[in-house]
Amino acid sequence: MNETKLFMPFEVPPLGGGGGCIFITGIGTEIGKTLVSAVVAEALQADYWKPIQAGLDDGSDNEKVKTLISNQSIILYPELYKFKMPVSPHIAAREENKRIDLEEIATRLKEIPSSRLVIEGAGGLMAPLNETHFIIDLIELLQAKVILVSRNYLGSINHSLLTAALCKQKQLNVAGWIFNDQYLQYEDEIVGWSGYPKIGSIPFGQEVTPGFVKTQAEIIKENLMKYL
């Protein structure tokens, strides 16, 4: 009986100018990775790249980040893969007769000259990118430092701790948590149970503006520098 392998090994290439990359991932989809990416980029004066974008009806995350940052010196690099359907990247790619190649993403990263780069992922760690690889494989390949995003909702403790457990299993270099949305009194418990520190907590706001992002960036900057 053949055993199905979830994770396929890669030969990790040198990262060239993209060696200082910070990968923003989270406990699922629609949990605030784009907002956190904008805040982190603003705080560190880092450039931004989302290599894979699925779903374009409401605009791209690249465009959203552009409207949220105040520092005009931040470079936003274009996506390597852009798909119309707002579904899992492997399905979106398949619908357009394409395949996401992780080695191609790594090669493109080597061409990016930024000394510090925020990379936004798609979905959570186990979001499939093709028939054999997941977001977590991409993080491993890029040798990126990871910031985990957790949004406060019913069930997020379970999702957060499962994400943390997988990070530890794969020995990812995790800087810590950034929480998002309304605080429900269990962020410190997630920090304690997971063993990863809290970098910051972005409060719920009905209107997210460049001013809001800049303020949050100033609040978390010290912890970012501490844990990165």
C-alpha cells in the first residue's frame, strides 16, 4: 500500500537579497493577514509581496496594502500568481490550467533586492498550493521568519493551537502572535499554551485607514524589533 506524503522535501536555495523575509500566515482565511501585513510593513519600513493571489473581484491584497500604508518609500512587488476565483489556490490555479510552482516563487524571491520584506501568505498553513504542497512547505522553502495571525472568534483557540502545534512539528522560526479583532480575554492563554510570544493586538475598528495602520504600527514596533 502506497503511503501518501503531505509534505515533500525541497532543496533550499540561497535567498540572495530576500534573506530578511517575514512571512505573515494565520489560523485560517479572512483573519486579518492583509491588515497585519500593512501594519508590520509600516512599522519596519519593510517592502511587501504577496506571491499568490486568489480572488480578484474585490481587488487584490496588494492594492489594499497600498491604500493602507503611509510610508511611500515602501515597495509593493507584483504577484507572481493571480487567479480570478476566490477559492483555495490549488483549485484557482487548476481552473485556469496553471500550476503553482514553489521553486519558481523561491527563484523570484532571490531577484527581490529588499533587505527586509513582508510576505503575505494565502489562507492558513495547510492551504494547498498544488497537488502535493501547502503554504507550510513554501515557508520552509523560503526559510522565512513567521508571524502568526489569530482573529478572536468562537473556535479560534483550537485553530490557533493547532497552527502552533504544526509550526513546532515542522520547526518553523516563529517570531510570535499578532491578534486581530475584538479581545475576548483569551489571548494570553493562547500565548501560554502555544509557547509563542504576543507581539501585539490590533483592536476592532469599523474603518481601517492609513492613520489607523500607522498608529498600530507605532504601538507594535518595539515588540516587533524585540522578537524579530
